[in-house]
Amino acid sequence: MTKPPSSLNTLLWAGAAVLAALFVWQFSAVLLLIFASILVSIMLLAIAAWIQRLIRVGPNWALLMSCLIILIIAAGFFLLLGTQIASETERLKQELPTLLSAIGTQFGIEHLDRRVAEWGQGLAGRDGVMGRITATTTSVVSGLADALLVIVAGVYLAADPATYRNGLLRLVPAPWRENAAHFMDTSARALTLWLAGQLAAMAAVGVLFAVGLFALGIPSALTLGFIAGVAEFVPYAGPILGAIPALLIAVSMGQNEVLWVLGLYLAIQAVEGNVITPLVQRRAVDLPPVLTLFAIVASGGLFGFLGLLLATPLTVIAFIAVKQFYLRDTLRQHTTIPGERVSD
């Protein structure tokens, strides 16, 4: 049997690459949800592994305990702090007109609160009030349904990861199967380290920001600290967006408060960048900052809000793939790969 000419092979590979790109683009939303489910399963498995190191239990019991731990932490957070955060959020909403009026006075803009209200009414009136309410309700319900789907799928993946891993490997040609398995295992360990580091940084920034704002006498310090901690999940852009609500409140209080809040934000970011992040990245994944920044911009522009949230872990996977398949396997260069064990 004669082999097809090399030009035909090239065309076939190019066609396969185009079809793969079209498939990814067409089903990008579903693929991002699958990836989010994988992150949830990795987090559950990491907690289960920690439990197994502490006590002698089987993997299924450890996974069940890890789910219960997350539920208890979430329930405890919302029971202890959820009511306070909700009340502070409602108070901020009620004080918004006064806040906008004070900001307008600071910058010499007359009736800023009225202008913002008219602008909001104009936006709502373009498609009709009922249409706007329906669209908002649909978006919220869809987001909650997607979150529930991700959580449930993550639990199923964590319950039997070997089945899904081996099933994917069966789709890989036999000569490449060992290398693909190495890539999957290395990526899982790297994402585990990244998740642990990211959660630690989020908790540290949120607590520091809340305590600092409380010490400065800024109202709703707990809510603002919670916002800052959650925003830390998206590197570079997230911390800036997370500080905006606190700065807006400070603007309404006076120039000194703005300077104090801005100084607090810069101090926390200095601690995060020079103390927290280096300590975390000793065992986590250290991505080049420029690569991460442009990945966030590109992923957010292509895939929207969900792409923005998952930009950094997706970059971790791409970073490992380039290092393993291109630098090491193709160019034969010696390079370290995040998440790779020394014995590997």
C-alpha cells in the first residue's frame, strides 16, 4: 500500500486543524463549562488527598468528607457573614444617590445622581422595562444553572477520575498515549498547585482589605473586602476592579479618605506582590506576567465573562503544553515543567 504524498498529508493535517478550531469556537461555552468542572473536581480531589493523609479512610469516604467540608464552610460563611454582607449591600444601594451627589460635588458635576438615574432609565427603556427585566432574570437563572451543572459534573468527575482519564487516552493514537498521559497528570498537579495558591492569595487580600477599611472608618468594610478578595481571582485586572467600590465611597467622604484608601490598596498590592505571591509560587505555577495579562485580554474578548474567569488556568494548560510538546519533544530543549514530579 503506497503512502499518500507529503503535500496531501500536510493538507489533511491543515484541514484537521481548521476543523478542530471551528469545533472549539462553536462549542466554546460548553468546553469552558467542562473545564470549570475539571477545576472543581481537582479541588475536591486535593482536599480528599489531604484528608487521607490525616486519617485512614478510603478515597470515596475522603471525597464525601471533602464535599461536606466545602458545604460546611460555605454555609458557615453565609450564616455568619451573609446577612451582614446583604444588609451592607442594601445600605450601599440606598445610599447610592447621596454617594453620586457627593462625587459630583467633588468633581464639579451638577446633579450627577439624576444624570445617572436618567441614563439607567434610558438603557432600560430601549427594549422596554419588561424586556430588560426578562433578559436580566434569564441571565441570572442561566448563570445559576451553569454553576449548578459545573458543581455536579465536578463531583462526578472527582468520584471516578480514572474512567474519564482512561477514556480520553483511548482516543489518542498508541504511540502518543504515554506522552499524553504524562501531560494530563502534570496538568492536574499544576492546576492543583495554582488553585491552592490562588485561594490563599484571595483570602489574604480580602481579609487585609476588610481590616484596613474598618480601621480607616470606611463603611461596609466587610462587603468591600469580600469584593476585593473575590476580584483577586482574575490577576491584574481583578484587583483594580475590586478596589473601585471602596474608592468611590471614599470619594464621597473626602479627599483624605481617598488618599488613605488608595494608600491601603497600594500597600496591600505591594504585600501581595512581594510577600504573598512569592511564598505561594514556591510551590505553585509561576507564569510570565505579560503572558498572563495578554491571555486574560484575549480570553475575555473571545469568550466573554467565563473566559475572563478561566483565562489564567487555561494559560497554565497552554504553558505546560508548549513546554512539553514543543520545547522538550520537538526542539529537544531541557526545560522544567510546572507540576512535573522529579521522578517523571
